[in-house]
Amino acid sequence: MNNRLKEFCIEKNIEIRFNEMMSSHTSLKIGGAADIAIFPNEQRLPEILKILSEDGIPYITFGRCTNILVLESGISGAVIFTDRLNKITNISNDGNITVQSGCSLGKVLTIAVELGFSGMEGLVGIPGSVGGALAGNAGSYGYEMAELVDSINIVSFDGTTKSLSKSDAGFRYRGSNIKPDSIITSSCLALKVADTLSVKKRTTEFLNEKRLKQPLNQPSAGCVFKNPPETFAGKLIEEAGCKGIRTGGIQVSNLHANYFINNNGGTSDDFLRLMDIVSSKVRECFGIDLDPEIKIIGRH
């Protein structure tokens, strides 16, 4: 237990917990205990990072914990949750929306649809936070977060704050150059003013299609593997005969083969074994190595 960090959080009325089970936070319902869990507001985040860095405490940032597998061994150091950074701070008539990183992507999309702002329609159904979606350049149906960014505000490990442009962020397929020890605090998204009914229609069509093809209401971490060039991981997994197979409590979804479902008290070991089985079968059938899209986090 770090007394300096604990005393600071108590003094500034910041929630801090110790030995926090990650299974109660992750969309997969899997994960051991994190040594420290912190739920800061944006104002105190720079001071918290400075204390963590000066005291040599490793840390990681989580939004809505939707694209991660936390090992049963848990997480050393601190987990910083962005739950309290959940406000939309500005909406302009020209389609710009300024939003804090912990705000759900779904909330922003709902507002965009209501206002007739276009650019996010294909991202409907993605359950993560804005910060996580930006850092991982989340995308769907040809839409990507990188296309929406005007600027991103971050806090670095030493507590300094900085604004990044789209080019500064270095977006790439399902990733960016935003450093793991930097935390996105807010961003300005530049959408296009469009016809409200058209935006709503497209969004509804995408959502209905996803509901037919993706297990949106079951415990998963989203897509497990990245799409290889010029093909789809789910298609390869299905054609390799892996749809519906299971290891322990984890099963390859019968709706979408690139989703693994925790439907019977599965563990991180079950999940990792199933990843190995699936990737081996795809390699045998097609000579293609699948790269994980989910982040695997925990003590090794």
C-alpha cells in the first residue's frame, strides 16, 4: 500500500480501492485483483500520475474494459479508471463535439444521431469509452475513430498536459502512437452536419445488421483477432471449422467467429487456450498467422 497516494486521494476526495477484482469491471467478467484502483476526476489526474511516476508505481488506464483480457493473476500496480471523466463539455452547430475520455461511445453516438451529425454511424454497437476507442482506433463497417479526430488532450506520466493533432496521434489500423503511460483526458470530434433522418436510418441499419451477426448482449471482449490484409479474421476462423468450439467456459460465438463468449464461468486460461487452438487451425488451413486485437494484461 502506498501511503502517499492513499493520503492524497483521501485529502482530495478521490475514490481509491485496494485489491480490486477486475472481473467486476471487464466486459468478459474475467480478471484477478488489481493492487490499486483509482477513480480520479480530470482536475486531479496530473497530480496522481506525478505521484505514481515519482514513487515507481506502474499504472494502466481503463475505460469501459471492453477490449481486454485480464489474467486471473491480476494486475501489479495501479489501474486508473476513467469512469469519472464522462462529460460532453461542448457541442457546436458545425458538428464539433468535445467529450471527456471516459464517456461511452454509445452516448456520443446517440447525441450525434439526435443532432444529425454524420461520421459515427458505423461505430454503433461498440461498447467502449471514447478514450479507449481513440487509443485503439476502433472501427467498424469502414468507419474509424481516426476519421473523426480534430484534437486530443492527454496527460503524460510526469503530470504535464498536451494537445495532439490527428497527425500527432499517429493513427493506424486498430492502433495509434499514443504512449501507454499517457492518458487521454478529452478530445474534440469533428463530425459533419447532415440530414437527421438519414443519419438515424444509417445508424439503425448498421445496428440491426450487427445484432444479427454479433453477440452484442453476451459477455465478450469484442473482436479477438485483427483482420489480416484483404480478408476477415471471423471468416477464416469459421472456414477453419472453429465456430462454436469451446474450451472450459469460453466458446467461439455461433454468430460471429471472431467473438469469444464467456458463457459458463470461463477463465483467462480458458480464453488463452482457445486463442491458441483457433489461431493454430487457421494457420494449418490458410497459412495465415492471426494477431490479437484484444489486449492481454496481467502478471505473468
